[in-house]
Amino acid sequence: MKTLRRLYHSIQSLIYWLPIIWQDRDFDYQFTLVIMEHSLKRLYKFLNGPHAQAAQPKSRIKHLRICLLLLERMQGSYIDKARKTEPRHVFGDFYADWNSDDVRYLEEQDWQYLWELLSKYMRTWWD
């Protein structure tokens, strides 16, 4: 019975990972971020689900969620995403003068924060 259960979970895992691995390329760090995000999404879903056995403090799961949001934000063109989300309707033309240096600064902040959270909390995200 354990063998059938392992086989079932292995097939589920293969189905979960196949689309991501199929699109993976070796020439850009963005693909590594996609793989990391996919893995952390699965972990987040599990730790919030009914099958998690260890009692994870909500703050640790919150840090995992922040990492997921940062990974999502870092994919694609950061400059395009930042310009699309400018709150002009709220702040008027305050953000009209954004240049690529401003956006790179924000991107670098996100990058540093992501690795800070991962290095500090990743070893505590388990069941």
C-alpha cells in the first residue's frame, strides 16, 4: 500500500513540475526564480492546508508569502511593471519623472529583501 501511495505522489509531483521544467532554460536567472516560486507556492499551499502536522507560527508563513510576492514581482520587466502600477490617479504627476535608476533602486531593494528573508527563514519552513 505504501508503494502505491508513493507512486501516486510521484506521479502528482511529475504532473505539477512538468510544465515548469519544460519551459526551463539555462541562460537566464529568471527561470531559476520561476522554479523557486513554483516550489514555494506548493510549500505555502501545503503549510496552510489540513495535512500540515507541524505547528507553524503565522509569522513564518507570512514571511513565505512575502517571498512569493517578491518573486512574482521580479519576473519579467520590472520597469514596465513599475510604470504600469504608478498611482497617477492618486498622486498626480509626482511619479511622471520616474526613470530607470529609480526603478532599478526599487528592484534592488526587493532583491535584497527576498534573499534576506530566504536566508533567515527558509530553514524553518518545513513540516
